[in-house]
Amino acid sequence: MKSRNISIITITLLFMSYFSMAQCDYKVKVSEKIVSGKGEIRTTLQNTSGYRCILYSYENGNKMKFTEITGNDSRITFSDLPLDRYFRVEFTFNKTDNPLCSKWVSELIQFNN
């Protein structure tokens, strides 16, 4: 039984190392700024073939879907955002060889006024 546990652990580690070394073939850049007293978040994507993008808003500790966009454009701009909330951008990509590359999530975004 002990050798079987070691084999399962070894296989799991090999599987994890294989996928962690694989590079995702897309790049995502997110920037934020304040325009006329409102927040704006811009995303730029490279090498994507289609996605679903969700902008989440966090207010008083509650996560809410703010808006959702589906497409394949290389740039998305979210405008007129309230400055008193946190935001997070989440992409789910339609086509990818590596299952670990099917989703990309930004760090929390806060506007500094």
C-alpha cells in the first residue's frame, strides 16, 4: 500500500510539473486610470482566439458581476466605473491546449483618487 501511495504522489507531481512548465500562448495587460471623475479599466490581449470577459465589482465585501463581454477583440475598455469599489477582470478563453491556460484573473483593481 505504501508503494502505491508513493506512485500516486509521483504521478501527481509529474502531471503538475508538466502543466506548470507549459507556457500559455496569450498575453493580457490590464491598466486603470481616472477620467473625468470616473474609473476606466483597459485590457489588451495578444494571441487569443475568442473569450468571455467578466468584470466583477466588490463592494462591502460582496462580489457582484458588473458586466460581461464575449468576443475576440484585442482591446476592451470599461468606462464610467465608480471610484469607491474594487474590481477584478476575469477571462475565460475558448481554445487552449493547456487546461491551466483556459482562465486568467487579474489582481484586485482599486482607483486611487
